Amino acid sequence: MTAANPILLTAGMFVSLCLSCATPALAATTYPLTIENCGAQVTFSKAPERAIGLGQNSAEVLLLLGLEDKMAGTAFWPSKVLPELAEANEKVKLLTVEFPTLESMLAENPDFVAAALPSLIGPSSKVAKRADFDGLGIPTYLSPGTCGTRNDVGDEYGSRGQLWNMDLLYKEIDELSQIFDVADRGQALIESLKAREAALRASTPAGRDLSYVFWFSSPSPTADAYLGGKNGASGFIAHLLGGHSAIEAEAEWPTLGWEIIIAANPHVIVLASLDRNRWELDKPEAKIQFLETDPAVSQLDAVKNKAIVVMDGQAMNPTIRTIYGAEQVAEQLKALGLLK
């Protein structure tokens, strides 16, 4: 991770502390509990005891709710676990950091599967489908923030017709806390995140509407860049900080040539820091070198003005990490004098 990681730790400590704050007691969950989730009616006869966190966001939300003792395993981790969750995460079996097999999950005798992405349990998933678990009497839950994408752009990520927002994440936390009968923990976590969101909204650009490009990665310097779309988590961060995405594509992860990025000429370029090490340009240092040495790209205003910041790549997904990433970006822009 980058030098910005202390922001993650500090923010995460704040969440952990707030989970122990005094909050009004909420009613215990009444079972059977039925929840409408991404077009499916899911019924729980009791709180799960052997949950699978399928995808980093689902696993980290469960860990933030203090449910590590109710988890049978996790899988699919693009990045390392949040630092403040490392100790709890050690108590949970890691099936794989990549896509698991259905058989490997069933071997853990799960009674619940919480999935972060449609590509993990959706109708076209190569991992598993909801029907696979339904047939075995195992309830599933898909992150509400990802089931609203449209399958109209020819890739597994789809597109989004309206801007993602934290209300979808708050809905996920609330529903998972009800499922596990820990509603008090869920509301404490939501309130702490809302406070952080409100603090960021107060960090508005100093006199202008900043435009942002969020560069996730590229297979090579000559290849198209994977960027955050205008309605995804990256676009949300831009709006949260008082600006907007310079990329107009509604695709969740558009791949665009540098000539399009040059034409957009953003005020700020946000670079993803990734742990996966799949491509050389996963590294922010390699991205910066390219930006500063390419004859055409180096003429972008953001490059010439050194308005380049780095954030956790997982935070560019619509996840629990998004608010952490927004805090990273805000802190660096404040140091540059671009935010209050």
C-alpha cells in the first residue's frame, strides 16, 4: 500500500471505537426474517453460524460488524484486509484470494453466503449461481450496490444509469446486521460512516468545480486505461468532494484510450494502488512515471500542476472502502491546496 495507509488505520480505529459507543438498544431480530435482495426473496430461520464472505467487501463488512466467529471462510481478495481488521481476519479461514470453486465453499458447510459482486453468484457467474445454493437450502445475499448495474456494455461489470451513493452501503450494513441479529452494531457502524461522509462533504473545492479521472490500471502503457466510470464509486468520490468525473461513460469500468483522457484534461488524476501485482501499472509509481514521461500525457494540466494523488484501488469499487478512499484523496488534495 501507499504512504496514505495511515489514513485507513486512523479512520478504521474511529469506526472500531464508535462500535462500542453507547447507542439506543434496538429490537432483536425476529425469525423467520425475509429480505428482498436484488430481486430475490431470501428467508432466514435463524442467525447464520457458518457464513462465507464471498468477495472482499462482503467479508470486510462482516468483520466490521464483529462477526468473525460466525464466519466459515472468505474468498476473492483483490487487496489486503483493512489494517484494523487483520487480527479478526486471522480467525477466519481463507479459501483463496482468487475466485473459489463451488465445491471449496460447500466443503466448509456454510449456512449463508454474502457475495460482493454479481460475477460471484450472478446468473452468468463462473463461480456459482444463487440457484446452486438455493437448491441446498443455503440463503445468499448480494451487495445492493452492485446489483443495480445494467448488462449493456459487453463486460461483466456492466453500467450504471445513476450515481452510486452510500445509502446503498448503509442498506447492506443494516440488512446484514438484521440477518445476524446484531442491529445495534450495524447502526453504530452506519452512524460513524455517516459522520465521516458529512465531514468530507464540508471539504469543498476552493472556488471551483474540480474534474477528476480515476485510473485503476492498464495492461501496458500503450493499452487502453481501465478508469472509474462517472456513476460508480469513483464518480461518487468526485461529487462528495465537490467536483465531478471528467469521464462521461456510464460503464462501471470503461476502458479508454489516452487520446480521450487528454481531451478531457482533468484537474486531478487519482491513481489506484493495488496489491494484486498483475500488471506493472498496478503500481502507482509506474503510473506516475508514465504520466510524467509520455510526451503527450505529460502535457495534461493535472500532470503539469502535480495534481496527482494515490488511493486504495479497492476503494474505487462501490464498497465499505469507498469512504476510506475518499478520505485519502481529500487529505492529499488539502496538502496541495485544492481542498479546504
